[in-house]
Amino acid sequence: MLQTSLNAISAEHIKLAIYYGVILAVIVVTIIVMGIIRRKTKNELRPEKIKKACVKAKKYAEGILASGEHKGSHALLGATKLANLSKHIANAAWYGFQIVGEKKDIVIEGIANALDATATMLHNEAEDGYVPASAYEGYVNNAIQALDENIAKLDVIIAK
């Protein structure tokens, strides 16, 4: 009788130990997977990332000018294209502000502020929904010039 009750208790303990073991394994696997996901998605905030975003915005701006859509009947699309260019430049500025938030770099802060000012200017011009064709090309050229200046500053920072 004592033997059968020990077997019954022992069987229940084994089931409970297996249950807890499975829960522990699930928790450990979840923690490992979360660590891998965090490592893969963690942004490496470096000046190279700002430069890459600036180059992407510059290529977009040059593509706008090369397409010739800013002249004639396609002038109505100007506000939309300026808004998209503003979004690209604001993205580069955002990366800069993220670096400033972590590293308190004054030079990067100046670059981020300049990019943000350019993006804000483009956004304000596009906000009305209509940009005159004569002014459109000037806005895009000013944005390209600002991007070139900031890319040159980033090249100096990256070279250090």
C-alpha cells in the first residue's frame, strides 16, 4: 500500500517536473529569440547612416530635375515631389538627431539642424498644394546644394 502511494506521488511529481521543464524551455527560447531580434533590428547610429540618407535624398532630387516633369503641364505634381523630397531630407535629419541624443555631438547637431531647416522649408513650400514651375527648380537646386554641403561635412567626420 505504501509502495503504490509512493508510485502515485512519484508519477505526479514527474508529470509536474516535465510540465515545469517545458515552461522553462519555452521561456529560455523566447528570451534567446528576443535577443536575436533585438540585435538584428538595433540601429547602428553612425554618421555613415546620415550620409547614406543624404545621398538617397540627393539622388531623388537629381531624379526630379532630370525627369523634366517640373516644367509645363506636370507642374501640378511639384508640391507632391517637394513633399517627398522633404520627407527624405527629414529622415536624414532624424538620424542626426538620434545620434545627438546618444552622443551629444555638436557637429552632428549642426548638420541635423541644417537638414531639418531644409526639410521644413521644402515642406512649407509644398504645403499649399501648388508650387509655381519657376520656383520649383530653385527649391530643388537649393535642397541639392544644402545636401552637398552636409555630405561634405559628413565626409570629414567619417574620415576622422
